[in-house]
Amino acid sequence: MEDFVLLIREPCANSDQVSQCEQETNFKKWDDWFESIAAQGKLVNLGIRLSYPGKVLKSGGVVTDGPFVEIRERLNGFIVIKADSIEDATKLADGCPVLDIDGTVEVRPFFMDQQPKLNLQSDTQGVELQVN
């Protein structure tokens, strides 16, 4: 089995217009989807849900605010799964609730064995990075 990251993008919309009942229904859909992947033994990591505001750093030190009005989707977060192939990973992604609101899920291989082994050691002076 290989590791894959599912990058979850949602349409830019005003979440203030969603009722409490709709939010609870949406959370239940997400929980059910996560649980269905976990029940198959294929959920590696729930990743991180990203906040909406942010900054983008471009070459030359140019910093802009985000999200941007001109984009149609924003990266909402990611999860890491195990699958036999990219096709299998795509089938697991097919149940993602973001697809119900015209969002997208990008499926990408995630090869940990090709990543350097990093040791982060924190002390009172800061964080030291060692590459093994």
C-alpha cells in the first residue's frame, strides 16, 4: 500500500449564511466519511483543517492577503490515506462531502520513504533542525 494525500478544496462562499442545523448536518457527513475510510484501515492522518484568511509570499518579498476574490476555490485542508493505487485512492476520495458543494479533491502520492528524516529538537533557545 502507498500513502496518498487528499487535498480538499471548497468553493469560496460565505459560511455565515449556513444555519446551525446545516452546519451540524455537514459535520456529520464529514465524520461519516472519515469513519468509513478508517473502518477500512486506510486512514493514516486527518491532516489539518486550514483557516480561511492567510498570506501569500511571492518572489521578491511581495506579500499579499488571501483568500482572493478572483479565486473560485480555496484549500480547506487535507487528509492522508493508504491505498493500493491512485485509482483506489480516488475511489476513497469520491465520498468526500466537499464534492456535494462543487468542491474538489486532489489525489496525490505521498512517498514518506523519499523524504529526509528530520529531527526537530526544541529547547529554550529555539528549534534546531537536524537532517539524518
